[in-house]
Amino acid sequence: MSESRNSLSVQIIQEIQDPNELPLIVHSKVDEPISNLSLLRKSLLFAELSMIAYNDSNEAQRAVNLIGFPVSIFFDYDGAQGFFFENNHDAVIVCRGTEPNEWNDIHADANLGTVLAETAGRVHRGFKQEADDIWPMMEKHLIGLGKTLWFTGHSLGAAMATVCAYRCHVSNKCANPAELYTFGSPRVGNKRYVSFVKLKHYRWVNNNDIVTRVPPVWLGYRHTGIEMYLNRNGALRTLDYASKRLDRWHGFLRGIRKFRVDHFSDHSIHEYVNHILTAVQKDEDREPG
């Protein structure tokens, strides 16, 4: 199927304004199947949906309506939260990331032990528990769906989306996910877990984002998916290990000069959205027509 260059109007900024909050700005507009979009345009769409998931359900509904999803269903169980967005062509599961003032989220992030996964191998105990909490609500919308299904999330939401997408991929009841897009994802499970499910996964990493480096490898954790690395200037690059370490060091030093800790500021979903938006614009400026 050919890729479309016109489904996401990055030149048009749409604002959802809550009088008590900063404006929520989205650039994506979907009026045809997501599968028609380029990789960068899909990444921008899913980054913006992951950003929207941090807002309350009413504001999220208004934002995704502008993007092109008339159906928005909110899941919430004991602090584990996510959304189901749907239109005529596609359905997207978006898991909400860590809320700093939510004890349940903090506990999930800190619970470094592993448990047996229903797929294979071992998975982070806290991430699996969060996914288990919202899975019954999510699952009933995925049985007999009949539309292309996508998963996405940021931070803790990225880990939850990974667990749920893997579970869905091996289920004989749920729709089979097309792809998984994560932003600032921690490591989720051991080598056997991350290599068992053959699901295309684009894992975005922004320079020094500290969350992408935990839990540590020495505890047996591994990353999954295709790494999409954003360097210290926010540009998408493929770097070897030594070049990436040098790039991160330069990013850290620049952060110090700006009186910020790069490891934390780079984790912001807004940083991911802005860098991917710039990548989309530069990519399309290079294309003829």
C-alpha cells in the first residue's frame, strides 16, 4: 500500500485550551488508514497520542476528535490507566505513563523483581501488574475488533503497552496488533521474553533519557524492538556504541550549562513530540512535490 504525505497536516496547529492548564497542541490529522503513513508520520501520531493520554478523559476526547478518532474510551483501575481510540479504519491502545504524584505508578516503576510471563521468559513484576489491572477492560474491546490495531505509550505507559501488545499478539481471542511504538521505554523483561514475540516495535530513545537505561542489564533485563535514537540535537541518527556514548556526554554537558539535568529533561514526552515533528518536516522538505 502506498504511503500518504497528506494525512498529517503538520503545518496546521490545533489547540485544545483548558483555562487552568497550558494549551495542548496537536499536529496530526488522520483521515485514512494509519498503515498508509510513513514511519515518521506514524511516530508523530503515536507520540502525540501518548502525550494526550496524560490529560483527563474529557480533554483527551476533544483532542483525538480533532485528530480523527471519534471514539475514545478511558480505562482506569487502581491508578493503571489507558485509552482506546477508534475510527473507521484503526484502533489504538494508548497506555498512560508515570504520574509523579501517583503512588501506584511509583511503586510499579520501583518493583524490579521479575515474574513468569504468559508468553515466555520473565517480565518486570510492576509493569505486568499495571497491565493486568487494565487488561480485562481493554480485552473486551479487542475481541472481534475487525480493524487494524496499534499499541503505544510513553515511560511506564510504554512498558504497559509492550506487555499488553505481546499478550494480545499470542492471544487466540484478541485482534493481532500491527505494530508497537514506544517513547522513553524502560527495559521490560529478560532476553527470552523480548525475543519470543515477533512484533514490529519502534522504540524511540531521546539522547540521555534516563528511563531507557533501567532496569539495569545486570539484573537480566533487555530492550526489545528497533531503536530510533534521537541525538543531543534532536536528530534521528544510527550510532555505534562509542559514538552514542560521546553524543550523550556532549548532551549532558550542554544540559549542565543550561542548569538542567539532561537525563530527566530528555524523558519528557513533549521533547519526543517536538523532535519527531522536526524530523517529519525536514523529511518532507527534502521530498519533491
